[in-house]
Amino acid sequence: MRRFAALLLVSCTQSGPITGNGETVYTGATKTIQFENQGGGFAPPPPSGPCNPQKSSFTLTVDTEHLAWALCDVVDTQPPTTAPRDGDRTLTAAEWDALQPVLDALVVDTKQMCGADKPMLFLTITTDAWTQKYGDSFYNCPGVTSPSIATEALDTLQTTFNGLAN
């Protein structure tokens, strides 16, 4: 029985970054998932203040089920102003379970789309063996050499992380 378990462990080990079309980047070896929205796209200019509400970042530490975030809220409307909102917390068991299908949907997408009107989204996966930064397949234009994640999956991840950042 031990021999079988050892073979199973070896067969699940990824020695390098996951870059094949349709492959999920969230595996049993994943240590951290970093999501970053750098803003951009066709959006109105941000209100004045110390931060840009179009930008956000999240870091999920898998082994501790811990989520940290850096957001920017619009705190007043006359005139519009902003304030940073950073935080972190350990997810509940129910939240962690509900997050699993969202993480499983983070797959490499190699189709060329070449969009121009969406915020710039990035995902960085870290394991003990490697770290890989992925772009958004929405911007998977000719000449782009870095791997991309399916745009719908990144949008869902951002919406889910925003909901958990309370």
C-alpha cells in the first residue's frame, strides 16, 4: 500500500509551470495564488484620493486557507474621494469549499482574442518548485509569449475574492 501511495504522489508532482491549453493551474502543489487587477480598459478616470478603485490585489495562502487583500473604496460622492481598504482573514470551511470550483476553473487558455477594453488581470501561482505569472486570455494577442488564464475564470475569481473581502 505504501508503494502505491508513493507512486501516486510522484505522478501528481509538477516539475515546472503549467502552460498547456486547458490545464488547471490550481493543483495539490499550489502554495499561494496571487490575483492582481491593474485597472485599465475603457473606464472613467478614477476619483481623487490616495488610491485607484479600479485596482485591487488578493493573496490566497492555500495551506492555511488565508485570504489577504488590498482594495480601494470610493468613500464620498461630493466630491468623489477614495480610501484604501486592506485586510486579511482565514476563510471558513464553507467558504473554502465554495471556492474550490472557482479555483479548479483557472485553466490555461491559448486561443488568441486580443481585446482592448477590460482591466488588466494577472494571476501568479507559486509552488515549492516554481512560480508562474499568467495574464488574462482577453489580451492574448499575437506575439504574447506568457501563458494566459481563461478570462471568464479570472472574472469569477475576482468577483469571489471581492465577496470574501469583508
